[in-house]
Amino acid sequence: MARLRDLMRAAERPGFAMPGWLERITSCGIVSDDPQVVRRQRFTNLGAYAAAANAGSHLVINAMNGPASLMPVQFYNAAFVIATLMVPLLHRFGPDVGAFCLVLLILAGNTYVVWMLGTESALHVYLTLAGAMLFMFGVERWRLFLGWFILVALVLGVTVVLAPEHGMLLGEDDPLHRLLSSHAMLNTIAINALLIFYALSSLRQAEAGREAEHARSEALLTALMPHAVAARLKAGANRIADRIDNLSVLFADLAGFTSAARNLPPEEVVAFLDAVVRRFDELAERHGVEKIKTIGDSYMAVGGLDGGAEAGAAATARFALALLDEATRLPPLGGTRLALRIGIHAGPATAGVIGETRFSYDVWGDAVNTAARMEGYGEAGRIQVTPAFRALAGEAFAYQMRGGIDMKGLGIVETAFLSGNLVI
């Protein structure tokens, strides 16, 4: 559990985040829950704000430098600012209503001002930003984008060919033409940079989200599976099925748990078991054994999955002794202090991953069945082991012989208790 918490925390390291103020203003008016629609409408809002700011800047430039004859254009600029700022309110009527209205506003408005101020003002350069419509309509709907793009291209072509050079409101060689041309060029560069920044920022944010999700999945897989098995799954293995010639299998059970928990509230029972399993998981990780699963109040772990049978047996023995020691410090359950009963056996086993949606790593075979019998026929506060396990663990541990026990399905089995005293 500690390993899982550490891995999940590492996976949740802060990634790239869009500036909060930009997220808020681009999310105005959006009511959809579809992430694709939300993304497109955010780009539409950004385009509307950029168009409003652009028209507002022309409103100021014209007021400071233009003649009184520009009042029709000034009224248009003011109305355009208001209209584009209202575009976010249109999202509630459909996923593309805001985008369609914005494009139509820009097409009609740009055509009007170019005819009023002339092609010499270069205001039709704003139509070269038509590629940004792809952000508002989405790559997946490229045909819709292409239709609008062709329309904008046609309007631009007609404007260049038919619009008056000096316009209907300005005279020939008016200095305002050059000022408007420079201003339009700078605004186009700024709007283009803003759209690219937002597009790349959105892409990076989406990538960071996917990376975090992938890291969480990896952390969960690593925590739930043995390291070697998790590595094989990450590498693309379709089926994990292994034969282990000599695997040490341990079962630990809280003697008297069922009767102690019978009349207790579920919150208290779950909290107790959660604390117990957390401690056992930490000990398993510390001693190098692999937890397989919990079944009620029973805990199953194995040693030697990597093929190191003797080392796995020794690790399992040390883990079992640590479990007994830890059990003496467990709090009482409903006023009853519980003891731990442990059984260990070593032998051949089959291990693999089963399931699809809630897959798990499990171990099967006579080694598992015998270890379960050793626990079930054991004594509270003791670690009962088979001769096969004693032979594998070697002379590093002390044992107290118990003698033959008649076990269901196994017959007479010579057993011993693993002592808590290490032989130095």
C-alpha cells in the first residue's frame, strides 16, 4: 500500500497548466459536456475576443487619425465589438452556432470596411487568418472547414478584384491608408501568434493529462502486480502463465476474527482490516516477498517468483516472523485481541494473470493447497511449516517439531513450528 501511495503521488506531479484567467474567459457560455465540443467552442471564444480587440483598436486609431467622414465605419466598429463579445452566448443554441455567426460577422464586416476604406488600407489581410477556422470546426470535420474556407477565399478574391482601391470614404493617397495597413499587419501577426499559442497550449495540456493518466495506470499496475510481471504486461505480453518449480507460499489468518467482528459496525471492521493489510503490505515489500491477495481476513504471499527458491524461502520465513511480531501490536477488535495463525509450504506451482476488466495475478497448485492446509491446521500465534519448506529455507532458522498431523486431502504430514529465534 505504501508503494502504491508513493507511486500515485509521483504520477500526480503537476504538469503543464493553462493560465487560469485564460481558461476562465475562453470557457464563457459553454454548457456542453463533450470535451471535443468544449475545445472547439473555447477556440471560437478566443477568436471572438481577438476580433473584438482588433475592431476596438481600429476604433481608437480611426478616432485619433481619421476624418469625420469615417463615422459610418466607427459605428460599424463599435457594433462589431458588441456583436463579437456576445458570440459566447450563442453556444447554448448548438455546438457550432457561435462559430458560424463569428465567421459570418467577420466576412460581412471585413467586406464592408474594405469597400469603405479601400484595398490600399490592406484590411482584407485579416481574411488570411481563415485557417484558424479549423480550430473552431475540428480536424475530424474537415469537410465543413473546407466549405467555409472556400467561401472565405472567394470573398477575399472578389474583394481584391472589385473593391475600390482608395475606398468610398477616403481620398487618394490619404496617410490613413498607410497607418491602417501597418496596423492591420501588426494585428494579424498578433492574432496569429495568440491562436498558435492557445492551440499549442491546449495540445500540451491534453498531452500532460494523458501522460498523468498513463503514469497513474502504470503506478497501479506496478503496485498490484509483481515487478517482473508488471514489466511484461507493459511490454505488451498478451498472456502471463508461468511454471515455478519451487515456490514458497504463505497463508496468514486472524484467529477468532469472525466471532470478534460479528456484531461490530462495518466501518469499524473495515478500518481494522485496512490497518492490518497496510502493515502487512509494508512488511512484504520490506522483506522482498510478493503479496498475492487477501481473502477476507486471510493474507496470501509468496517468495521465489523470480526463480531464486532458497532466497525466496528465506525471505518468506523472515516475513512470517515479522508478521507474528507485528500481530502482537495490533489493536483489539471489539475488545478482542486477535492472534495470527500462519502456514507455509514450498513446492511447484503455476502462476499467471487472469481476467479482463478486473484482472489479477494468482497462483495455483499443490503448493498453494498445502500451504492453506498448514495454516488451517496450525495454532494461533505460531508459524507451521512443512519439511519441504524447512529443507529449502536451510539452517538459518530454528524449528520446533510438532509431529505428524492428519490433514484432509493430504493424509499424515510431518510439521514443525518456525521459531522466532534466528540461528546465528
